Amino acid sequence: MTQSTADTLHTLAREHLPHEIAERWIGLLRPGLRLEKATGTAPVVGRLGGLPELPENEEWPVWEGHGPLSFVASLDCAALPSAALDITMPADGTLAFFYFDGQLDDGCAVVAPDEPDSWAGARVLYVPAGVAVAERTAPEAMQPYPEVPLTARVETTAPYLWHPVVYREFAPMPDDHPVWDDDFQEALWDHFEGTEHRIGGHAHPVQDEVETEVARGALGSPPWDDPRIKEEALRWVLLAQIDSDDDADMMWGDCGALYWLIRPEDLAERRFDRAMFTWQCG
């Protein structure tokens, strides 16, 4: 029998942290869905790449002045084991993710949370169940990504060690706080190595916490030391994380990842137009 991700993370914490701190850190763990290439008889819950199926009245997403976005992934919400999550995913329908990936301009235009004019360069479309859809041909000069079927499994996720939720739990935190111990950091890094496509749970950043990047953008990009940023970051949850993936021929910068985040109240109301995007690379 394989050890669950929860058991593994509990063990790591108890091996590397003082007992009281370990138990408090364990309390910050959240359930997520890990998306992996579906093989054999694994249930398919979505796919990377290929061509999207969209309603007849839905135009292919475009970033005005730059061009059409690339289709990145779609998810069958009814097939996802979302009951295991602590966010309110749709029970049915389809989510489609699009991103301006640089195919049309050699990567000159960058989509970033602190540049409102660039927000149209990343989109999440929700197609309710029962709506008639048809497969769309990719816009001229765009090369679709190879299609990779995805399956999902529930896993336990840990917060980035500099995430505002960690500061909130352990404040005040001196520079030598046990959760920042090098051995604990390395053990966590080893645990989460490999390709990580994820729905819900804590994001796994390539650089620093993505919630803070999005929060600053949502606040109009105040100085980084503005205390409102950390508070706002606590209001955002991960919707989807799409990693670089060899099978789908996806490379986001230097082995980076794409992140879509949303406020829980907007997710509950299916306001995916209010989701925000950021990306990071090594």
C-alpha cells in the first residue's frame, strides 16, 4: 500500500519540526487534485492541448491588439472528484483555459497581474452543462498543443513556507523560525518534485507566493510593503495550476507554470471572468 500524501507530509513535519509547531503547520494543509496523464483504464477528467469545444456564440478568446490566445486545457467538472476539495467547484459543465503564449509575437507581450492592460491575455471560460458545443479550428498561424488526456487524484497540499497564511499562523516569525529550516525546506521540495498540474489546494510556486502577486495586482499595484497586500492575498485561492509538460509540448519560460486564482465568493457564483492569472519560471 502506498503512503498517502497527507501521511507523508505529517511525517515530514513531525520529523523536522518541534511537536507543537508541526501540529500547527499540519493544520494548514489543504486538499487538492493532482492532474496527470491518463493511461490504461484511468478515468479521464480533462485534457491538455488539442482543440477546444465552445458554444456557437462564444468567440475564440482574443487579446485586443495582440491576437488570439492559445488553448491550454479543459476540464470536465462532473468527472473531477471535487467533493474532496475545500473550494466550491462546479458540479458539472466544462472549464477551458486560454493563454497568450507568445506564438504570435515571439514572446514579446507578457501577461502579468500588475499590468491590467495585459489581463485579457489569460482567460477561463465556463461552459454550463447542456449547452451545445462544437470543436473549433485554431486561428490562422497558431499551432495547437498536442492533446494529452488527464486523470485526477486527490492529494494533500502544503502552503509555500513564505505564504501569508504561514505568517498569520506563526507570527511573529524570527529569521530562524523552525519552518524555515533548510532540511525541512529540502524535504518538502523533494516531496513535490516533478510535473504538477493542480486544481484547488495550495499553489506550488516556482518563485514566490503567487497569491501575493495576484493580490497586489487586484489592489492596483501599490508598493510591495503595503500591508494590504498580505491581507488581500488571504482572500485568493488556487483554481488551476498548469505546469510545463513534455507530453503536451508546453514550456512556460524556463520550466515555469501558469496559475489561475479566484476569490471563493466569485467561484461560488461561477464568476470565472473575475479569476486572475500569473505565471512564474525558474
